[in-house]
Amino acid sequence: MKNFFAVGLVVALTLVSSTAFGQFKKGDNLLNLGLGLNSYYNGGIPLSVSLEHGVTNEISVGGIIDYLSYHYGYIGSNYNFNAFFIGARGSYHFNKVLNINDKEWDIYAGLSLGLRSVNWNDNNFKYSNGAYGTGLFLGVHAGARYYFSPKVGGFFELGALGSTNVRLGVAFKF
């Protein structure tokens, strides 16, 4: 809970201090490298890579990969799980609609659709099915990017994001 408040404080302070760089526009390519702040699967740190291309000044499309691996055990027991998500992703960028003229910010939301594979193992049992198992995955995200320079920034996302629902990371525009 303390981490959540710290992140909120950083976001709030960043909102107060703004100067001017790279709002999203048609033709932009965005590479996001992220870490999940939690996991749907009771452990591990989700890692993600997404790439999006601006098809209009408000819409971007691309792909995402999300991976999580976790191992835990005690005397006589050995447990682990792996979660892998790959899919297509699209976002709507709200700066124009919300009349945000600060060029450092990119406010967006969107959907992802893909396949998720989850495998659980212990000494005697293997599981890869159920609500968090292998199959089709529909995700939703809302986020913000803040650019520290014309090409590099940070991002924060909330939603159903593969194997987490809160993600922080670094964003590159090229």
C-alpha cells in the first residue's frame, strides 16, 4: 500500500511540473518496457514489452508481450508457475479531446486481445487451465506517459494487463 501512495505522489508531483516535448501524433512509434507492481498469480514480477504505431493523431495499434515466472518451495515441496501473454493492442490518445496542451503528457486508454498460457507445477501435479489458465485473453488499459525528453519518458498503466493490473515503465518514442 505504501508503494501505491508513493507512485501516486510521484505522478501528482509530475503533473504539477511541466514544460514541453512530445505529445502523441500520427507516425510515432512507441516502445514501452514495463514492470508489473503486482501479479494475478500470487508472486513474481511481470515483465512486458509493447510496441505501438500511430495510425492517426489519436489512435495507435501494435503488439504486446507479457511474461511472469515464479518459483517457491519448502522442504519436500517445489512449486513454480509461468505465465506468458502475447497479443494485439490498440489505444486511443485523449490529449486533444481533453484539451491537454502540455506536450510532455500522453493520456491514453485501449484494449488488447491475445493468447495467455499459464502453467503451474509442483512435485506431483501440473495445471494449465481454469480462469487464469491458457486461452483467449481480452485486456483493457488506461495510462499516461510523461516525456522527460523528446524521445524518453515514463509510463503508468492500470487495467487487465496480461499478468498484472498495475504497470510502471520506461517509454521510448522513435
